[in-house]
Amino acid sequence: MTAHGERMEQVVIVEKILRSMTAKFNYVVCSIEESNDVTALSIDELQSSLLVHEQRMKGQKDKDEEQALKVTNAGRGNGRGRGINASRGRGRGRQSKEFVECYKCHKLGHYQSECPEWEGNTNFAEFNSEGEMMLMAKNEICNNTKDEIWYLDSGCSNHMIGTKEWLFDIDGSFRESVKLGNNSKMDVKGKGNIKLCIGGKIFIITDVYYLPELSSNLLSIGQLQEKGLTVVFKNNKCQMFHQSKGLILETNMSPNRMYVVCAPVVLPMFVQAIRLDESQLWHIRYGHLSINGLNVLAKKDMVKGLPNLKEIEEKCVDCLVGKQHRDTIPKQANWRATMKLELVHSDVCGPINPQ
């Protein structure tokens, strides 16, 4: 973009870097956004922070591998005896949880199944296949219709929908190409605005891309932040705050670690309102009586409630049609020819037999 002469502001570059991070940096991005002012964060500071987090993650991984290797070797021992800090000879050594990270609360010291944030640990189910996890989320989400489901996407650069009828103020000439996660591309066939009902209130989402091939509705976190909203991810919840209206949206993380918003679409409606002039209205009520005649009725108090009327600004079409008449045909022409061929009639009397 800079090669084509476009000037990129530092805050836009920082937000694009944060949105393009891989999945393992999700909690890192959240911690950076919560502990720093992204609008005042420089690229060098962001790079230094990401490098520190990456080194910390790498060192933590090396410690986990070293601890696991130590426990495995000590558990076997020599022969059938007991190893150091291990169970019986053929038993399996128990790994320390000191460096184990919970995938729910991202704290150290316990597994996800042992997380205290689960309500009684009764709602947790372990799946061997990622496809089953996605299927479970799909079954829960399908309770709502398609036009009510919106996915909050931090990696999406713009709001996107696949239904053109939802948009108003459409720019049909807008064209763009969107690249998906599997390196495939979709064409943008226009953009416009859309109305969503959130918490009983109507909100207008602007600059929404229309992709005919898109089957899901996406809300861009970055685009919402550019419009002045504050988005906070904390305690498995996503909250959006407006500067003057306060909290406008709150949603919990789904079982497949996605943030889904149920917001029905308010379809645009067009109502044509016609307001007749008061003089025109009374003129029609009294059988197209002239304004002078109506004023006579009002002056002599012959009609109760009839006001003094002004001349009608526009001509009444019905009156013009009703008063049309045919002009009289003159019995004698005003001018007669005095010489031969001075006046020639052509195709006015039909075929003439010269005999």
C-alpha cells in the first residue's frame, strides 16, 4: 500500500500486526491490548513486547520438556526398584503441574479439566477430534436463524455479509478481493450500511462488505475499534463499550473458543408519504369547487370548520381534463388564393378522380 503512495499511520500498522498474529499468541495480544494504549503504542515497542513474550513461551516449553524427561527417567529406576521421586518400578512417574498451562483461564498449575472456573467440573467434556468440537458448537448455534448469528473476528479486516437485501445506502460499484485463511479468494460486489438490534436498541454498522459466496456474518474487531468502540476480552467474555452509551454488548465465549453475537437484522423499509395542500384537500372534498366559491362559504359561515383558503399552487389535473373543449370550425377561411397553384391541398380530401 505504501508502494502506491498511500500513507500508513502507525496505529493502523500496529492494529494490523496484532490482528495477523497466530492462534498461540491470542492471550498475548489480549494482554497487550489491555495493558497498553494501542493508539499510542509504537511499532518498536510492540516488536519488543512480542519478542519478550515469544522468548518466555519458548523457555517455558523447554522447561516443560526437561521436566517431563526428568520424571520419565526417574520413574523407571534401575531394574525393578524405585526411582527418585517416583512410584513403583513399573509405575509411571507423575509429571509436575508447576509449568502446566490451563487452556481455559491460561493460568499455571492445573489442566483444563481441573480448572476451578468450570462450574463443578460437570460441563467439561473431552473430545479426541476437533471436528466433534466444531459439531457441538454448530448444534448449539443453530438454535438461532442465520440472520441473527454474528461472529466477532479479530483477524477480519472488514465487516462482511452474504445477503445483499440487508444493506442500505449501497455502493454497487465498489469492488474488492478478500483472501481467506485457506488462501482462497472471494470477490466483494459492493458495500453499504446495516442495522442490527442489540439489547432492544438499533445500531447502524457502516462500511459492510457484500460477498455473495459468504455463508457467515462477520464483525471486524479492528473496524469496530476504529469507530471509537472499546473491546475488552476478559474472563471468557467479550464486552463492547461506547464513549457515551457505556456497555452496549456482552457475550460469552462458546465451547469452541469463539465469540458469537445474536443480533437480528432490521431490514430497511421505504414508506412514501403524500401530504395534500389544505386548499387542494377542500377543493376535492367539495367536488372541485373553485377557491373563490369555498371562501364565500367560509365568509358566510355556511360550513363549520372551513378555513380561509389560499390559491392552489399546482393546477388540478382533474379540473383541466374536465374543462377541455373542442374549438369551433370556421365556416369561411380568412384568406383565399387569387392565382392558380397559389394554394395547393395535399392529402386532405383523400384520393381525387381528375375526371
